[in-house]
Amino acid sequence: MESSHRKPTMIEGLWGFAVVCLLMVGSVVRGQDLLLPVESVDSEVPIPDISISNPTLPLIGPEEKLSSALQEVAAKEGEGAAPDSAKKLKEQIEKLSKKVEKLEESEKKKKDEAGKFPTGRFTMQIQADAAFFGQNQLNQQTVGDIPDGAGFRRARIGWEGKWLQTDYRIEMDFALAGRPSFLDNWVRINEVPILKHVQIGHFFEPIFLERLTPNRFLTFLERTTVDSAFAPARNLGIMAYDAPFEQRMTWATGIFRADSDVFGDDTGDRGEWATTSRITGLLWRDDKVNPAHYMHVGTGYSFRGTNNGVARFRSQPEVRIGATVPNVPNFVDTGNIPANSYQLIDFEAAIVHGPFSIQSEYMYVPVDQMGGGYLWFQGYYTQISYFLTGEHRPYRSDRGFFDRVSPKRDFRLASGKPGPGAWEIATRISHLDLNNQEVLGGELTDLSVGLNWYWTKYLRFQVNYIRAYLDDPRLGASGADIVAMRVGYDF
């Protein structure tokens, strides 16, 4: 049989809850039995079993309930049953309210003060390497003996932060030849009309995927011989860039000094400037469904004035021993070429399909000789990697290069639930051709295999084996075998 009483609404339920609270206050005023003294703000008060849905209770409107409850409390206060207890409770509530107000004012003051100064964050990077060399007799005759060695490849400290629509970064390296050398030292203005981002200072020019990907996110210990010979290092300049179409595309263009030294300085009156641009696109990627599947393509171009009327291209095999002397010698070298200018034309592509990735680039370099025609040099590389533990190579779609690998489960020596970390195997081939016309710089082909063990996203152990094939046009073909190891930590 249906009840003749209607079901209370949600509003009436809330009003009923208010009535319960008021009745509890009234009980405190009367000094009824409580679990703890009235003076304790954290006291537990037994709540009577009052249900507004009880069909035996008369249903009245929410306004009538509140009015009735207020009258009851006022009447009980007038009896003077527990005026001191009510007064103390009121004082405690007022004290708590004042404390909350002070905390809110303090937080607001901190935010206001923080807005007056740039934020700041400390960064650091350490890479300690060891390398071992085996050369055949002809290779020793061609490039000299290469001693085994160990050293710091990188030892960097930096500071970066933001203020309003600007960013900044300053970074020094104490392992490179300058001790310290200037690295990324720049300021950036964001939200610029049309251009979006404008960066001024000392930083990498926008060309060559391998060069732009930070070294701590690279698959192998060193960048390729192609990068070493052709890609410009950090230079002083100004650049604009953006990532339109929901970061499915990036573009960047800038003007730079063509050959800044380790402190970012460069002088000369022979037009020693460079204009460099890059454009990239994601042919496919679905951030919502699977961001670990994507294809990147891009191209870059740079027109460069020569330093004091001379162009030179050279490269070591793909290993270094810090800044020690003697170090790994150059295997190929064009020597000084009298030239007015030269160009860099780059094509890049990468596919990531879950734990599998393939990446490749080709660089073509026309050189405008003084008193002669053009020279043409070139190089390429292709690399393949695979994560045995299922991770993938992340991608920064706002800049068009690779990002930091994060293991699914960190490797830990301490107690807890240890994981394997992330294990990655990789192989790479690179080829550099510095022979053209009367310039006989040689050809160098490096075959590499690598193993990476990421303990965490900040700590990594690496081992590389490199077989360097040198084809010297004067002395013939020779080779060297190299084993190199690294422990790297950065944040």
C-alpha cells in the first residue's frame, strides 16, 4: 500500500540537515551529556537519529523548520542553562575565523610578491665516460695512436625561470674546453603578435633534428659524424618560432653570428652572419588514443657567411674523452677552403611505433669557393632502437624534437617494489663524405650498437660499440674498434 506521505525534496533535506545542526547547538547550550567537554572544538557530538523522511513526522516547509529551530535555540539560551559554554564556543569559532583570514592574507601577499620577481629553478648535468680503442696498423699510421681514457663529457649547472610572458636560462659547462663554456644563455618573449615566441641569446640554431634534441635524450653517447662536421653549434642570435595547428607543425627562423666562440663572442667584417630556418610536421599522431605512435618529418636550411673567408669541415668518430689532450683525433678533414659562403640543406624523418623507433637525416652542403665553382659535401645516418621493457621515445610537439624517456617502473636498490628500469637496444649507421674535386677530406662510416639502462628518468647507464671505417684518399682504408661507457645524471 502506498504511503500517503510525499517524498521530501533535496532542498527540504538540506534544510533538515540545518535543523539538526541547530538542535545540536541547542543541546550544547543546555549542557546535555557530550562525549567530550564543550570547550573542545574537535569534540564528537552524538547525533540524534532524526530522519525527515520518517512518515510519522509532520511535513512542514523549510522556512518554518528554520524559524522553529531558531526560536527553540533562542528560548534555551534565554534559560541561562549554559551561557558560559555557549560564549566559549563562540569565542573559539571567532579565533578560528581570524586565523583563516590571516592565512588567506599571507598567501595572497606571497603570490603578490612572487609576481614581482622571476621564478627560478636550478638544473645540473653530469656525464662521466670511459673509452677503449683498438686500431689496425694503417689506422694508427693515418690518424695516430688513440689512447684509452676517461673523463667528464659534461659537467653543467644552470638556472632557468619565468616572469610574466618571458622565460630565461643561463647554463655553464665545466667539462668543455672553456672551463667554463657558455651554453644556453638566452631570454625569450612569449605571446608576441604573429611571431608568437622570440628568443635572443646564445643557443642552437633551428636545423638538424639530432642537434636540436638535447644530448641527455639522445639514444647514443654522441651525435653522428654528420652532425659533428656540418651542424652549427650554439651561436649568438635572435630567433622566432611557433607550433601552429594544435602543434601538428613547427616553424623557426633566425639570424645568428656564424661562428661564436665558447663564450658566445664573434667578430669580423666579412659578413659572418647566418640565416637559419626549419619546418617540421607530424604526419600522424593521436595524443588521446596513443601518443606513442607518430611520424615526424622536417627540413632545414641555412645560408652562412664564412669565418675570415675560410670554410672547414671535419669529424672524429662518434666518441669523445671529455676535453683531455690528446683526445680522439679527426678521422676526416677538408682543411681550410677559401670560400665566400656555404649552405646547409637538411632532410629529417622519424617514426615511433610503441617501443620501436627509426630515425634518419640527410645533409647536403654546397660551398661557394673563392675563384672557383661550387664544392659539394654530404652525409647521412639512420638509427633503429627498441625498448625491451615497453617504453617509447617521447616527443615535444611544441619544438619538433625528442624528449626525456621515463621508465614504467624505476630500478631501485632500496626497499620497496623494485622494477627493471627501462632497457633499450639500438643500432646506427652514419656516413660522411668530404671528397669533392680537388678537396680530399676522406670518407668515414661508423657502425654502432648500443645498450641503455634507464634506472630512473634522471639516471642512465650506457654502453656503445663503434666500428669506424676510414677511407683516406691518400693512404687507403683502415679501421678502429671503440668501446665506450657512460653514467649520466641530470635534472
